[in-house]
Amino acid sequence: MNAEATKKQKKMKIERDHGLHLLRQMLRIRRLEEKSAELYSATKIRGFLHLYIGEEAVAVGVMEALTPEDAVVATYREHGHALARGMSAGAILAEMYGKQEGCCRGRGGSMHLFDDKTRFYGGNAIVGGGLPIAVGLALADKMQKKDRVTCCFFGDGAVAEGEFHESINLAALWQLPVLFVCENNLYAMGTALELSESVTDLTRKAAGYDVAARAVDGMNVLEVEAAAKKASAGVRSGAGPYFLECRTYRFRAHSMFDPELYRTKDEVEEWKSRDPIPNFIDRLKKQGLLTDADLEQLEREAAMEIGEAVAFAEACTCEPVEDLTRFVYSERRKV
Amino acid sequence: MNGGTGNMRRASYREAVREAIREAMFKDERVFLMGEDVGRYGGCFAVSKGLLEEFGPERIRDTPLCESAFVGTGIGAALGGMRPIVEIMTVNFSLLAADQILNNAATYLHMSGGLFNVPLVIRMATGGGKQLAAQHSHSLEGWYAHIPGLKVLTPATLEDARGMLWTALEDPDPVLIFENNTLYNMEGELPPDAGPVEIDKAKLRRQGRDLTIITYGASLFKALEAAGDLAKEGIEVEVIDLRTLRPLDDETFLTSIAKTHRALIVDEGWRSGGISAEISARIMESAFYELDAPVERLCTVEVPLPYAKHLEEAALPQVDKIVPIARKMVQING
């Protein structure tokens, strides 16, 4: 960490309860993801599985800036977002198990988590495909004069898609309340940013659409949170969309089918030294906000929650095959 | 024309669609129209002319040229509680939004286990016949009819142009409405109280006993004209207007075939893998023993539609192609 960043961190005051809350959220995600990987190896979970390990500070920090009435549109690497948004680990794991008690009755799986209660609109697995949806949700809010924000997560890979450019242009043109959160983990699957983009400073793309933009250290939950809060306040007040780039890194492979030929072990290790969780733990401890006993308790709680979620998923049932064609069309005849 | 049917009034297909949009805008404040040049330009086929002045730019929204974004925005707005009507200039352009239509609009409800339905209506022009060549003239409605989760409407008559939109807007799921571009100038009579029509059923447009022609869209009028010509030869053709390609109303055409025992499908789409193939397969599955002759299909010749008038005419289904096929079919005695 450079001197300026250290100074900035020191300036950020933090309440103990809030610090523990942020840490708890990141730990819950980390433990859920580790368990998911284990369950995948045990063939309890199939299909594609994209783990969020290393990127937890982004979802956790950004969610702090949202109200329950806001909407979230996420990507296929969205277990962490779903959990941080308030979906239960049980509903998420049951979904990955393909069970009818899962959040989408087992129809979506890992890449397609949805939840109406928390306004969580996927789990979108076409890179860039969620951005227009977010613009539309924001348009609906603006037309209905609702002071809500739609928060749209996407990766650096999506920035190369036409849908990114079309969407950010439209959101800016119509001054829509969208918080665009780019999780820049430096790789579009296995293709490095500099092999994808002629301009690798992604905030410059947003600036080209006259959209306020900022890049933050996505490994620092406090920095993400502060930036997201400032951004969402502007978006909510009618200042138009905002582009928040969170510079982060995925510690695990892209999916479970990835031999990681495209990056070096040294690079991965270097980023791991910036792991958002241990670094935040150190910081809280240094500030006297966290004891070993606190940490043990947080770990125990997370382990218990994930353990219960696994037990729940194990006990869940399969949707009857007779229901296969339910919900191709609505069962209600009219809207 | 007001004589004879005093209550009827003259209207074009274009005006019928415009009236339908106006009605929807008045009835439901959640309804808005969005698309390229729908506002200041008045719509590329002049369908929405005057609506911007009447309803303002919040509800008649000109979009940039970004089919994927504005169709996806329509999906998001529908999820967010609005009732958008998205206009895409032509079906060929809809391919730029195919991701949103297929991967999002059609999948969300099922993929979310029933949580999120998408009450979106997308209107677009389709079809050849205006010498617009290979990037503005294709008929891909049958292709969209392949996709579970979508409903595909093909209004041919003035009543349907006027009436299908509201019913589509009331539908909780995504509905695509295909307006054949050769029909916009078609004029006819509309009753003064013309309003919503049901969208689930095909309609018998002409009664007959010798042969059933199954068709939709602009081909309906070619089929009716051919039926008129054939009647002069004593051949009585029944003409069915499918109206909706998904879900297909099998019952109506199967009932007709049980009477006529012969079926000819006229489709402006291509033959291979098209909706005509689907209809033919359903007839084989459900009415094989009713048939006195093999099912025949008249489709667009399998070429990208050319510009030159004589070539385009040669590629599309025409009355003078329907007549000899029908004549030949009734000569077969099963």
C-alpha cells in the first residue's frame, strides 16, 4: 500500500459495529464460496461455477450504499452480491443444488440467482446483457418518480461489449439513476485487459459519455463503501448515472474449468497479499476495534450459517418433472 | 366509404396501429412508446406521427440507434412496473437486439422460477415487397416463433392491427407484433367502436370445402385473391389467417382440414426450418389420415431478397403461384 492510501485509510474513521458488520459480510461470502468449491468437487453442484473469492470487498462495500427499495443487476459471478444483498445462503445453495427450494426453483443455478424480495434481477450470464435491463429499471423509476437507484455490476470484459456503450450512453442521455459498478479484475475470462482494450483506464470511457466516474481500490472495503455511498447519493438525487470502477482481482480460476494458463502464479500471489479480508482484519485490530475473540465468533457464526445452508440444501427436494414447463408463460392471464 | 355500412369508417392499417397506441396511452399511464425515430420523425413508417405532440417526449421516446440497449431498456422498464411498447424499425434490425429478446425477455420468467415476468410489447415491421433489398425485407417472425417464452402476433387485417396491441399489453409476458410493411397503406373499414381483440385464435377468413390455405400477414390477401380466382373455376378454398404464430392455434386449421382434406401453407418466410415446416409437421402428427393429398407449401424462394422488382416478385409468394398449386392439389383424389 502506498503512503497516500495509508493516509487516506487513517482518515477514514470507522465505528466498531460497522467494522464488524463489513467483516462479517466478507467472511460470509468467502466461506460460502469455499464451501461451493468443495461441493462442486463433491459433484453436489454442477454446471459452471464462478467464485467471487478475492472480490468480496466490492459487493460488500457497494451494498452498503443501497436501500432495500433499490434494485441490483449482477453478473454470473454473483453469489457474493446475492448474499450481501440479503438473500439467504440456504436459498443460494439450494439453487446451486438444483432444488425447488432454491431461489429460482433450481432453474437458474449458480449463474442465475434472482430474488423479488430484495429486487435482485440476476444472475445474468451474457456478458453485458444486464446493463440494458438496469437502464430500463432506472427508467421505470424515473418515469414513476421513485427515488430509487439501480445498481448494475459488470466486469471489465463487459466494457468491450456494445451493450456497455449503448447502455451508458442511454443512461447519460436520459439522466437515469443507474450506478454502474465495474468490477475490474483485469481479465475477461482469460484475456487480459490490455489485450481487450485500446484504453485500459476504464473511467475514461465513462468520461467520454459525460458520466461522472471514479476508480477505487476494490480490495479495500472502506474505500469502496465510501465511494459507492457518495456515488449513489448523487445518482439518487437526480445527478444522472455514475461509473464506479473497483480495481480488484479474482484469486480463484475463472470457473471450475480453467487451468489458468494466462496469468502467472507470482501475479496471483502478489494480489493475494492484498486480500481484502486479512487486510481489513489487521486494520480493525490495529485500531482496537477487533479482538481475536471477536474474529473467532465471526468465523464461528459464518461456519454455522454455511453449515446450516448446506444441511438445508441437502434436505431440499427436486421440482417434479411435471412442472418443467411451468413459468414459460405466466399463470396469470393478465398483468 | 360511409354508404351501406353507415357506422363504419375508412382507415388505413397505419392509422389503425396508431389508434391502438393512442388508446393504450390514454387507458394506462404506464404505457409509453420507445424506439428509433418514433417521435420527431413520426416513425419510419409514419405510424406514430403526431403522437409526440399529443403525449410529449416522456412517453414518446426517441432513442439512439442502439437496438440492444433500447429493447433491454424496455425489458427493464417492464420489470420496473411500466408497460413499454418498443418499436424496432424492421425485423432485420431486431437481430441487433436478439440477445435481449431471446436471452432475457424470453427466459427471465422460467429462469427465475416464476419470480419475474416481462410484460413487454415489441412492434416491428416485417416482410418484402417494397424493393428494400436483403437487409430490410425479410420475414423472420416464424423464427421468433421458435422461442418458448415469447408470443408472436402477425396482424393482417385492420381489426387486428387496431385490436391486438391492447391485448398484448395486458399480457404478462413478452409479445412481439409483426406488421407487414406492405400493409401500412392498406385501407378498409373499421367500426367506430373498434377495440381489443383476442390473440389466441386463428380465424377463418373465407369458407370453402375443397382446400385449406393456412397463412398470415400480407400473404392472407394474396390467398384470398387466389381463392376468389379459384372460385370462378368451381374450386372452393377455405382461408385461415393464423394471426398468432406462437402459440399456434392448431385446432382451427385441423378442424378445417377435417372438412377439406387438403392443406396448402403460404408463408413469406423461407421454407427450410420455417413456420410452414412446423405447421406441416403438426398436420402430419394430428391429421395424417384426413389428408387426400400431400401438404404443400408456398414460401419465399430461399434467397436473400433482391432489390430488382421482377426478382423480388419472383421470390415472394404471389397469387399466380398459389392458384396452380391449389388447382393441382384438388385434382388429386386421395
